[in-house]
Amino acid sequence: MRLRRGLAALAAAVLVLPPTVGAAQADPAFPFRDPSLPLATRLDDLLGRLTLDEKISLLHQYQPAIPRLGLNVFKSGTEALHGVAWSNDYYDNSAKIDATATVFPQAVGLASTWDPALITRVGEAVGDELRGFHAQDPTVWGLNAWAPVVNLLRDPRWGRNEEGYSEDPLLSGAIATAYGDGLQGDDPEHLKVAPTLKHYAAYNNETLRDRTSSHVPQRVLNEYDRKPFEIALRNGAATGVMASYNLINGRPATVDPDLATLVRDWSDQRLFNVSDAWAPTNLTGSQAYFATQAEANAATLKAGLDSFTVNDTNAVPTVTAIKEALARGLLTEADVDESAGNALSIRFRLGEFDPDGGPYAGISPSVIDSPAHRALARETAAEAAVLLKNNGILPLRAGGSVAVVGPVADKLYSDWYGGQLPYRVSVLDGITERASTVSTGTGADRIALKDTVTGRYVTAGTGSVSLTETSPTTAAQFDTVDWGDGVSTLRSVANGRLVGYGWGPFVTQATDPTGWFVQEQFKIEDQGDGTVVLHYAGYETQESWFPDTDYVTVGSDGNLTLGNLAAATRFTREVLVDGVAEAAAAAKKAQTAVVVVGTDPFVAGREVHDRTGLGLGARQEALIKAVRAANPRTVVVLQSSYPQTINWAQQHVPGILWTTHAGAETGHAVADVLYGDVNPSGRLTQTWPGSVAQLPADLLQYDIVKSEQTYLYSDAKPLYAFGHGLSYSSFRYSDVTVKPGQVSVTVTNAGKRAGDEVVQLYTHQRTSRDATANKQLRGFEKVSLGAGQSKRVTFALKPSDLARWDQTRQRWVVENSVHDILLGSSSADIRQRATWAVPGETIPARDLGKETRAETFDDYSGVELLDESKASGTVVGGIAAGDWLAFKDVALRGGTTFTARASGSGTVQVRLGSPSGRLLGTATVRGAGGVYDYTTATATLARFSGRQTVYLLPSPGLRLATFSIR
């Protein structure tokens, strides 16, 4: 979220207006203080009392106190993704203050419950705890929460996969609605907390995220990327959105016009939209979209953002730029009033201006990490766990001997958006409470690294890491864990701390990888001659801070430092303890082996870092294989933040349980499931591919229809399907009926114990003008059934629910078609089928005689989507010769003139039937201005008629906005 700029923040902090202690209170007779009046009346009254300078001051993330009216400091943005996580000191925004609070499962785990009612309870708990922190210090713990994240998990290589809910828009929207409802509370007029949906929109990559453009056709934008935001806002579950860092079709999301139009149309309340951290200065910096900050800030406000998250606590640059924009006529005071009013609207709803502080003002810090919340965390973590495989080994019986081994067996991890764990119950702890005897081991190899030239060993002393010892003493020993993508950590045996760069030289300080700059990561690279080099894989910015100098070498003082590959020190890697063999030996002696493997959320992919692969670390894979060979009764517990390609385990291990990093109660929850106290009911919220080869080669391929991504469009056989998850019970589906407005099915628990089934409703449209999804989730319900019990499950399903985006007319349409009704336990496990003949429209043939937007193509190759102007609109640009756009099913009525509106200089070929088909004519564009200066070009076409596909081939550099054939 935040690209931290500590020195700048420290320097800027002195410029901030501090909160006023004991501020004079406004006259209580002021109408804005009267909660009996309508919100609009109160808001207008307060706005009318503010000076222009005061209104401008409300547009920065740190809104200062206005003592003459009794307004206190208001700080936007407390992180609360799966519990209250962190915030910043009002006086020094560079000081990240972590919350010690109830930590619930990571967001992808919350969604894996498929239980909106439970997630509402989680949201309520988080909202209560944020109110409790606010009562302690309102200048740190603001009540505007930056949560939930509803970006779709289109590609599991995304570094922030754990922050989202699902690859499916309906499920993501439903879980976001539930969490947001809980955060807000149930008072019809007041908010407990004001949730902000992150990050609008089409944001699913980290590498160069502020400079990459997500090229998303309008159909995909409407049906997919925008949909979860729309669902949550239409259900009143959020008070605004945060704009993402990326560009969308060539325009920075910070100035996306949707923020002032479409997004606000989805809600019946005023919304308070915010920028992501430092994004306003990206507009003049990395994105170079505007020449001055005044232009950038004006465009940001006009586009629909109300708050500038920038310059830490220092509002001066923001205020100065806005005042300059006003002086230059780029903004009006009415523009400022609109955004200032949006900012104040949530403060009214939070009860700030009510005499009694509103109905939630009495929530005290006693709610933080309360026994009730601990119990809820345990319940949620158990429901979030997904049983991936069970060949009869589970549930385990209490007692007996168990070997609990693996790098995550006795560890719990949080993430950048998780709070500090108030206590820790590991999987080892949870199983120890159930088993008679327990043995353990991390499975980590203990190694020493010997310089091939000097014969000295890498040594962790009290200060810097150096070449010191002449033998592998304790100080020269390190436990190494391979976390995937070839990235490992090195933990000193002498002091238990990790080797990290520490901005040079290398030191052993951190107990775990953490912080914004994760510097405890290495790749131990085999050189093919019996030696290895250490490739530093820690903090690398999008413009590497260490260009070509990220290999470990030795300085003149003997301390480890960084250099280039040619200067890299060659080491021999001496294995002192084979951790895999040690763990296998322990497993062989036990009745049951539980291998706990997975990821550290700060390593091998996180914010600003995507992944290249989805595999476990090689030594973790070796650990699973060795333990399984030693003990056939092996269960794998996988703790990770994203799908992983555990193909060998799926084929050979009898039991596999997956959980996210699920908070302090992880160990209890896992044990509850493993030993059968909880019948597992979690379901996967995204497809687990069998290999990375099943994903697009380019992470930036956002067009899921053309590239056939997610369960919606992919034909590849996954390792685990969307919606997959097993139970200790079995469920039978029968008697499906389809009536106008509803679908019903009977579900029976055919097992011998009570359990929960997630009944999933999918549809498939058999015929359409365009490619449609293989199947699409239309509803789900989690039902609890006793042994032998049946329940009739009914879903509301209207024809309008089956609408899709018609790019030819740029509107929603329900086509006349038969739809398959599919009910089952996952997208790949359909138990009952029916059909429904849905009356609707037939999309007419295209009429290119009308002015047609180029972006409404039916197919394309090579082109890119770009901004028509800095304010609005999307055009199509040619990248290379041969790029094309296709417009199918065109009713050709003998038109002989092709007219194009385009910018740049070049040609547009018009061809029939294929990109190399009959050339009808070529228009030559002779642009003399910039990329936003459009001109009209025409060409006489050869005669043609009938219903055919027309291809346009724009030459490189052209921006084609509209065209017609008349």
C-alpha cells in the first residue's frame, strides 16, 4: 500500500497542523450539530461555515482540527483487512504503529468459508476493535478503514493474492458486502466504521504497478473487474473506493472518470473516495501524465477522488497545488466543496458531530482481543480451512504418537496487512494438546558456507556478518528454508536471527522477514562446479536500487556486502544437518506424520513483488516425499497465501489440508479439523492450476475472455477446481426444479455425522453472439445438515441476473437462449442439471453506418487500449504492423466511404473476412498535433455487401477513436 519515504516524512512532519487539545467547541445550536436534521441539511450548514482554506485542508489524508467550529483531527485510512492491522502517528506518519489485536484469517481465507453470515460477524468484531483503538487515540486510529480488498484473483502469481477474496466477481462481492456490513454496524443512520473498497480497478500485478497499463476491453471491465465493487456499493456495504496505482487502458486509475460517475451511481449515499499512497505524485513522477502538480491535483478532484494520500503528514504540497489550480482556473470552489462535502459526509455518519458521539461512541478498548473475539477467530480459521484430499486418514483419533514436522510446524506468520498476534498457537501446539506423544523438526537444512579462496566461513557475530571462522562453529552455522521461487532465508544458529542486508553491511537482526523493505531473502545459486554464490533477493524496487550489484561479496574489511556477479564470492555449501532426513527419521517412529509446509507472506511475492512460480520450495517438496516414504500415514498441512502446484502430494499423500495464515488460533483450528471436532466445510475461491503453464505467459493479460483465464473461460484441467473442498460427510443432490425467478434443489446429508455443504449454483448460456463462460457462479448457500437430514435449498434467479455486456451497443443485454442450470459441490463437481429457456433479445447485426467506437471490437491482435484524452474515453492504438481489430456480423449496406477519427500519422486498412483478406481501401491519417489531437481521414472503399466480418489494421502509433462506413 505505502511506498514509505521515511526521511521525507520526518522532514515534513514539522509542517503539519497538530491536533488541538481541548479545542473550543462549536455553538451546540449550530444546525450541523443537530442529529434530528437530515444529513444534507447538516452538511450544507457546516460547509457554509467553513472558509475556502478550511475546506481545502479537508482534502488531505490528515484533516486538521478546526477549533473555532469544534472539529477535531480526522485521519483517513486505518488498515483493517482481516483485523485491525496498523496505522500511523499523526505527528510522524513514518512511524508505523502496529495493532496488537485479534487477527483473523487472511482475506482469501475469509472468503474460503463461503459463509457471509460468519464474515459479517468477523467484520463486526473488527469494527468494534477499531472503535476500541479509536477510543484510546483518535489521532492514530481513524475510523475510515481501508478494507476490504475486492480486486479479483485473476492470476495467483499476483504478489497480493492473500488480500483478495476470489477469482469470481459474485463471490468476491458477496464476501465484501458481508465484511463491510459488519464493519459499518447495523444502525440505519450511523456508521461504526467507514469501509473503503480497494483498489479500483483492474489491479492484479505488482511489478512496475504504477507504470503498467491494464488493457481491459469494456466487456471484461463491466462483467468482471468492476462487478465486485458494484455489488458491494449497491448493497450499501462501503463508503467509498480507493483508486489503484495502475493505469487502466492508458489512463492512471487516480484520474479514472468512473470515480465521479459510474462508481457513485452504484450507491445511494455520498461516497468518500481516496487515492492510494503517493499516487497523486505518480501523476507527475513515474507516470509523467501531467506537467505540474496543480494540473494533477485538479484532474484528481474532477475525476472523483476526494482525499490525497500523499506526503505523509505534510499537507502543504497538496494544499499549495490545489490553490494554484484554483488560481489558474483548473478548479472552481464548487469542485472543492464537492470533495470537502464528501469527506465530511462520512464524519457525520460516524457520529462525530452528534452531541453524544453517536451510537458507537461508547465502545471501549476492552473489546480488543476479547475472549469472544478469540473464540470467533478460532471458529473462522476452522471454517476457512479446506480439505483438499482425504483417502480415509482423516479425521485422526486423539492420542497416539505424531511427528509434526516442517518449517511452519511451530511458526505462525502474519502479513503486511495483518496486526501483531497477541499470542500464538501453532499447529504443533494444537496437535500436542491432542496426541499422547509428539516429536518435531523443522526440516530445515543446517549449512555452513565456506569461502573457496580463504577457507574462512560466513560467520554471524554480534555485529556484521563476515568471513571469520576457520571451522564451522556454531557462529558459522545457518538453518536454511526454501520458500519457493528459489528464495531462501538463512537463520543464524548462534543467535536465532536472520541474515539480512540492513542497508549494508549484512547483519543478523530480524527474527522474521518483515517490514516494507524485506531484506532477508537470498537465492543460493549453484555454479555447476561444486560452488555456490549468494544472490541477494531482498528489497528491490521497481527501479532496482542495486542495478547489477545484488550478489554477495566480501568487502575489504571482511564483512559481507553487495557486488556484481563477476565479483561474487564463491562458497562451498556444507550440509551439517540434513533437515529432511532428520524429519523423515522422526516420522518413521511415529504412528502418524503431519508435514506442515507453506509460505512466509513476506517472502517470494508480496506487495510490489509478483511471483514467477507456484511451487513449494524444492526442499519442502523433498520433505513431503521423504516423510511419505518413511510413514504411509502422512498428512500434509499447507499454510499459504495462494494456490500452489502440489501435484506430487495430491497423487501420493493420503490427506491434505490447506489453510491461509489464519491468525493466533491457527493451531487450534487446524487441530479441530484434523481430529474431527470440526467437520471441514471450506471451499477454494480460486482455481489451483496444475502448472504455471496453464496461466498466461504474461501476468499483464487482463482480458480473461480472450486468454481463457479462471474457471469461467479456461478449459485446462486444474489441480483443484474453483469451489473444491471435501467434508467428512457426503451429500446427495436431488429433485432440482426451475421456476420463474427461482431454482430449487434438495440436499441430503448421506453421511454418518453432521456437516455443512456449500451448495453452488452455476449457469451456462448455450448460444450467444459472443463467447460465453463455460459456467458462471450465480448463487451459493452454506447449509448445515445432521446425519440423514435433507433441506430444500432455493436460489433467486431472474433473467436479468443472466445479463451480459453487449459491446456492439455498449449496454447490458439478456439474449434469447437456453441456459444450463448446474448445481453441485464445486465448479467441477456438478450433481444436478436442468435447463431454462430464457426469453430475451437477439443482438442485431452491426451497423457501421453509424459512428462506431473502435474499442467496441469483437476480436483483436496486438493492439493496445489507450486514453482518448486525459479526462475520458478509450481508443485503440496500433503497436506493430499487422495489428488488427475485428468487427463481426456487420450488415454491409453498400457504403463506399470509410471515415476515421484518429490521432497520429499513419494508415488504417479496411479488409474483409480476415486480417489478410480483401483490401477494401486505406485511409491515410496526417496528424500534426499531439496524441490527443484528433483529425478525420477518409477513404473510398470497393463495393461490398452482405453480413461479414470487417477488419481494421491501424499502423503503429495511430490512435483510432471512432469510424464509420457510409
